[in-house]
Amino acid sequence: MKNAIGLLITFATLAFQCQAQKKVEKNSLLEQLPHHIKISWETAPENSQAVTWRTRATESKGYVEYVEATASPFFEKRIKKEQANSQSYTSDDGVWYYHSVNLQNLKPNTQYSYRVGNKDQWCEWAEFKTATGQNESFKFLYFGDVQRYIHSLGSRALRQAVLANPDAKFMLFAGDLIHRGGLNTENWNEFFPAGGWAFQNIPIVATPGNHEHKWATKGTREITPLWNLNFSFPKNGPKGQEEQTYFLDYNNIRVISLDTSAKITSDQRQETYVWLEEVLKDFNGDWVFVTFHHAMAGLARNRNPDIRFPEIKALLEKYKVPMILTGHEHLYARGRMDADFPVYVVSVAGPYQNAIQFSDWIERAGTTMQLYQEIHVSENQLKYVSKTVLGEVYDAFTITKKSNGELQFEEAQDLPAESLVPTKDFEKRYDKELVKSYEADRIKYLQRKKQ
């Protein structure tokens, strides 16, 4: 009898604990409030702002409330409200509603306060500022792959970059923001909290990487639905590649995103080249940046070093694009290939690192570091600075535009010694020959640079 009573008490206790746990989960902020809130651009940055977020399936509608920002908190009577485009999606962590609004007809160079939600469940008020639409000096941030161990380590690259550059106009990601683009758990559920409030205040511009695509094999695959649900980017790209391949004009620059992992036919690929040439040729501003995920040539020690996209490379050289911003290799490299421009940059923000092969075109290399980049833009000059997560300058150069339109490259003086330390578990991850030849290749690379 005593045993029966004891079991009954145990079961009752467990049932109570389970109910309490369910109550805690139901009442958590993640359950109650909108989250994964971030801003980007679908249309002109000087008069619009796109906002996207996520809620549990119990909240199927969403709204943005916004108002011109004031120091006073008493702005209730001036608030405008716009309903979101909302759709449900079942992912690995449950059923969610994804919401998006593209606020338009905003005033240039104006700060707005906004929040998202519905009924009595709203996020905190945050701010964004529209672009001026004028030719002025500004800067933006560029990140290579964040991808793995985002919560524990990738987050520090994002946060340190923003702490050091609170006035950055946007954050550009060169693909592989996460490891498995079709999953929220340990992927988007880590990436968006890693940026946290910064993503609510500083717009994201991103190009998709291979890990943002559904890939059961190593071949290129279709983009995961979570890409389009999480972001709102311009729909001005080739048909079928909207919000993946696109261009965005911010003041006096044009940023062009190319989805180099897209599952497209040879005819569609040719259409992309035609589209790229048109958007390169037709821009009348001061500077063009092109971003795509895969570096123009393989650089990880166990990859093919051949040129990946010869047709794209030819167009970039023809139109003398100043700077190409990429990732994928999980290391740092910067250099020029068969022409004075473009300058090709490969970087990595996350902790997963590869050992490097010292290709002849590299002018500066780096391994076993988490990095972020500041790009300062003015009418006649670009200043590029790559920093470690400790804020130390690792690489820097300027591109100056002369009065005749000619571009001039200049590397910064007194740069630190290159970090060429092989990655963790180097001997286990790479073939013996690649390990054995590393030191001789490193010495040869350094000797070449001295000549």
C-alpha cells in the first residue's frame, strides 16, 4: 500500500513539474512576443524600409506601428499602422508565422521609431534612419561566413563590429550566414539572436550561400523557403532569382548580389550574365560593389584553385568593378588576378576555419582568425579595413578615383605580420601530402611577397 501511495505521489509530482514546465515555455518571451526582427530593403533606401519577423502559429496576423522619432515618449497620436503580409510555415522547431512589411513613402534622411506585433503582444520600440539619397561619406560592414557555432562564437564578430561601428549604414553578409538554411534549430534560431537588437536598427544586405540552399548532394540546389521568409530584398533580378540575385542602390553606390549557388539552367545562367552587364553598365553613381558567396577561385587547401566563374570575372574586369566581397573559403585572402581591378576579398566571421593554399594572386592572406570589415565610402575614395574581433587592424587599403576616372590602389603601411597558423585539427582534416607541403608553401609565399 505504501509503495502504491509513493508511486502515486511521484507521478503527481512529475505531472505537476511537466505542467509547470509547459507553463514556463508558454509564457516565455519567445512564445509571447514577435522575434527574429530585422530590417532590410526591398525598395529605395531613401524612402522605404522593409521589416520582417516571426511569431508562433497562435498569432497569425502582424502589424508595424511607426512614427517619426522624437525624444519624447508621448507620440501615440501620431503613430501610423500597416498590416504585414503573413504566412505560416512548418519548420523543424514547429509551426510559425512569418511576417513582412515594406514601409514606403518615407522621408529621406529621417529617423523613425517602430515596433511590430498585434493586440497586446508587441516588441520593444526600435529606430531606423532612411538614407539621404545624396552623395555623402558613410560606411558599411561586411562579413564572411558566420555559419557554425553562431551562438557561442559567431556572435562576437557581429557584436564587436557593431559596438565599434554604431554608425554603420548597413551590414553586408557574403553568404553562409548559417550552416543548414532549411533548419531553425542551431541555425536561424542562433543567427538572429546573435545580432539581436542590432538587426532591428541596422539593415541587413545579404547574398545567399550554398548553405542557404537545400542540398542533399554537393550539387547546387534550390534556395530554402526560409531565405525568402526571413528577408525582404529587391525583386529586380533575373526571373526566378528575385531576392537572391538583385541590385540595391544606396546613395552613390550600387551593391550587386549574385546567387552563385542557384539551381538554374544554362539559358538562365546566360540571362544572368546579360542582366549583370546591364546593371554594371547602367549605373551612374560613384562606386559598385559585387558580392557573391563563392570566392572567384578555390583557396581552402583541399579545393580546386581554378577560376570558378570566368564569364563573371570577365565582366567584372571589363567594367573595372573596384571591390568583390565573398566568403566560402573560411579564411582571409585579398588580391587581384589578371587586371588592376577588381580587388577580390575573401573573409570569415565565424569560428570554423580552413587551412589555406597560397595561390599566386593573393596579396595578403590570413588564417585562424575571426574578422569583420569596415568599408568607408566617399565620392572619390574607398577605404577598406579588416579587423579581428579584438578590434585590431589586420588588413587595409584604399582605392582612389582620379579626376580622369582612373582607379588607384594603395595598401596601407605598417600592417601586422600575416597570421598563417594552420587550423585546428589540421593534421586530421587534410591529406598527409597537403599537411607535409604546408610549411614549404608558406615560406615560398612569403618570399614571393618580398620580391
